[in-house]
Amino acid sequence: MNLSPAEAQLILSLNMPRDEEWRLFESEAAETNPEYYRTKVPGLWAENNPPGLASKRAPVIIELKAGAQPQRLRQYPISREAQTGIQTHLEWLKDAGILVECQSPWDTPLLPVKKPNGEYCPVQDLRAVNQVTQSAPSNSQSLHPSQPGSTRGRLVHVLGS
């Protein structure tokens, strides 16, 4: 059935919960062919795309357990090479408007993860923070917030490939 405004003069309305809208855009091709993401969603890859959507994403707000105190952990010792590598990555995120300098009583260490191409990616160690939160978001929600009820998830790119 072809519904084009010129032919039918119809407006098709589909009402659904906002957290289920992602299902409209799901395709089997994406599930069976990972290369689908490279060709159909080229702006997804951080290496060759400025972070467009990430800079407009609202911060994740978590609720703390009653009586929780700010966690202040020392940075683990890391090599000079790793420090330089994660600094480059952090500057890139700052320039893109994703990271914003602030004063906070919370302090958690960064783990430098070396990617196969030799670059370093900082990963925040949030274990101490997780211990004082009421409930952590599910993996699918924290990795892909457009799929909050999903039982499946795909880790597209966090550390790189």
C-alpha cells in the first residue's frame, strides 16, 4: 500500500509510549549485518564524525541512597604515555561540548584503555559511585537510551575497534 499525500490525502497516526518509539526504526538488517551501521548510519562512528547528538544529550541524573556521601578516590598511577593519550581524548570531548569543567565534591579515577590503534580512551571507574546510588540504569538504557525496555543491546563503540 502506498500512502502519499498527493494520492490519498491521509494522515496516518500511530500512538505509542515514547520509550517504545525506537521499535519503529529497528530493522533486521541491522541485527544480522553489522556493516549496516557503517553504511546506513555514517555519523555514528566517533573516529570520523564530530559528536553531534552526544553534545545535545541531557545529563543522566541518578538518585543517591539516604545518607550517601560524595566519593573521593585517588587516581591510579598511570604511565606518561597513557596520561597524554587520555588528555588528548578529554580535550576532544571538551572542545565538542560534551565535557564541561566544574567543581564537584565527587572524584573518581580514570582508567586509560589502550585501543588497538595505539590511542588511549579514558574510562571512568564508577564502582564507588554505583555503591551509593539507589539503582543503576540497565545496560541497554545506559548504552542506548532510545531503547529503554530492550532486552537486547549492541555495543557499537565505547572503546573502539
